[in-house]
Amino acid sequence: MDLFGTDGVRGMAGAKLNVFCALKLGIAAGIYYREHSKTNKILVGKDTRRSGYMLENALVSGLTSVGYEVIQIGPMPTPAIAYLTEDMRCDGGIMVSASHNLYADNGIKFFGKSGYKLDEKDEKIIEKIYADEALLEDSQKRGKEIGSSKRIDDVVGRYIVHIKNSFPKDLSLHGVRVVIDCANGAAYKVAPTIFNELGAEVFVINDEPNGFNINENCGATQPLSLQEEVRRVRADIGFALDGDADRLVVVDERGNVVNGDKLIGVLALASKENQTLKHNTIVATIMSNYALEEFLKEHNIKLIRSNVGDKYVLESMLDHHLNFGAEQSGHIIFSDFAKTGDGLVSALQTMAYVLRFDKPASQILDCFELYPQILRNLNINSKPNLETLEGYEAFLERITSKKIRHLIRYSGTENKLRILLEGKDLKLLENTMQECEEYFRGKIYS
């Protein structure tokens, strides 16, 4: 059974991820957490999807049925769940969110008591418990042993203070014009509050969630409205979050999106100059442009590459005792301040670097030239092992012989094949991408 993907359990709400699935997951997670329980408390949060009500209540029913006291905090960013799980001394935390996906999908992410996402080994344990109907039944509590739940609305203040403390005390956002795109998601309240309290002149868009408009033509995956608003109000900078605010996309004062690898390079350099970058080393994924690696090398910063997915970035950071890692898609982890990618921490660290120069963001954040890349997502019918496809090894060798770096993989959360090609000749990349599509047509997509 493949219940978990690269970021928890995710799927269409009411279909793969229905009320029965969420109820069983709540029971299974409760049994798992109880093995190492210290406080008998579980924190549960969600984003702004309509289906969050259904899934949250099912999870809470499952958790209370095995004796847990559940704290529900409503719509809050995923990184807030990570922070508050540890801060409130809970045995674990659960976030109901499908991150950057549209409203029809939803997901469930699990955190340990330290605030880190559960690793694959722990997810497999929950998956095994989930499939054991007898264990689920035998674990049901009765009488006074049944748990309870309560909703707390004032914990948002703890998270806001925590995020503000990540911003250097000697700096102020007074006089800075900032546009924030909240993606009609979980940060629609906290993001404007943080920037207002730090003194910025804030223009907010997509901060009116209705349960169905999360990530719809807005946010980190669709920053066009942010680009237009930055130009319209003549802002100094713009920030787009995704539905659960663990991802950040930056737009400069000209309305241009700052490339994710360039942002990683700038923030890594800023950390080194502040003497806060552990071992002068960062983690980025195999998706990152080779030009980033060259830029870092010029500044005596080592790059370690991980698999795609913020949890793999974090694993590598922990393995090498590092405090900075990122994906070019906008998941940026400053582990001194957050246990997972946090779009608001990343935005404030970006602002801190920009404020140290008397130059516009477009000059400061455009720090090197990228090698051409083409990324294509193919909607697929199935996910066979790529290695078993006829002629696959020879096909890859042909690509490599053209001096093209390639990454071909399945999405962990969607029925898509992701193909990344990188090289110095754009025309050659385009022709090779056509060859890729022709090779896979008929094999895994029509």
C-alpha cells in the first residue's frame, strides 16, 4: 500500500482522501504517537480548503478515540504547526493541507514532538498500523479513557512573535512598500500582521479565502497578479506564498520573478557574510541549476545536493549538521528559525539582505547568469519503474552524450512525469525535450 507520498498523504478530497481514510489515519497516528507519549497532546491545524472541515473532524475523532487530547488551532501555516508542536510540548502535530494544489485536493502531514516532519520509516509504521483493522479496533478507548478536543485561537500570537524574532533587531521595514500575495491560504492573517508590525507599508492581495479559491490563479505557483500589483503600486518588492505558506516566490520592483536558484544563492551568501552559515555549506536539490553551484564555489560555499522534496533537503541538513537548505521551487529552510520551509522567515531574510544595500531589489537579487533549463510536466496514465522501459538506458546515454544534464522522475503527489533538461544550448534542449516526449508517448502517457 502506497498511502504516503513525498509530503504526507495527499489526494482528491472525498475520493482517495475521504472521511474514512482520515478517520483511520487519526487512529493509526494516535497509536503511533502513544508509543512515545509524554504529554498526551496532539496539535492539529489546517489551511483554508472547504474539505479541511471534514478531514480535520475525522482526524480528531480518530485521535480522541484512542485517548488523545487534541488542540485545534484552525487555519495556520504549515511551519506554524511545526513550531507550535514543539513549543506547546505536544507528542506530535498534524497539518491538513495540500500545499500548492488547488482546492479539490487535500493532504495530511505529520510532525514529531521536535517539530520535524516524520521520516519515511515512521510513515511506514503508521501505514502498517493503518492496514491492521484488528489493531485499530482493539485500540479504541472506553469511558473516561476517551480523549477530548478543544479549539484555541490565541496561539497565532506565539508564531507571529517567533517569526518577527527572526528579523534582525537593528533593521526596520519603515518606508518599504511590500506587496504580499497570501494565495487565499493559511497565512492570510499572519503574513500582513507580521509585515505591518515590522513597519512596512503593506499591500495585500488574495487574502479572502472562501474554501474554493486557495492557490487559484494566485500565490507562489501563479505570481502574475503579484507582478501586476507590484508594478501598479510601485512597490519595492513582492512576496507570494502558497496555500500553506511553506513556499516563497519573490518579485522585484520591476515586477519580475526572481529565479529560485538566484534567491538561494543570495540567501546563502547573506548567511555566510553574517557568519551564521554552518560549515560554509548549504543543501539544494538535484534540480538546482549548475550555475548556482559555480556561484557558491566562487564565494567558498560548498553545495550538497539532495533528492527533490523539502524533507530530503532537511534530512541532508541534519546529516551534515547544516542550518540552510532550499529547493528552487521556493521551499527554503533556515533551521535556526524553522523546522521546515517557512515562506515568512524566508521573506524576512530576503528583506534583511536587501536593506543592507542602497540598491533596488532587481540589482541585488540578480546575482549570476543561469544555464538554460527546460522543465516539462507530462500528465501520465501509470507509473511503471522507468528503468524497466524498453531502451531507457540507451535513451539516457543519448541525452548525456549531448552534454545535457537531465533529471527524469515521477511526481510524488500527482500523476505527472517531470522532465528537467539543462545545458548551454537552448535550441538543443528544445529538440531533446521533443525527443523525450516522443520516447514516453505510448509508454506512460497518450
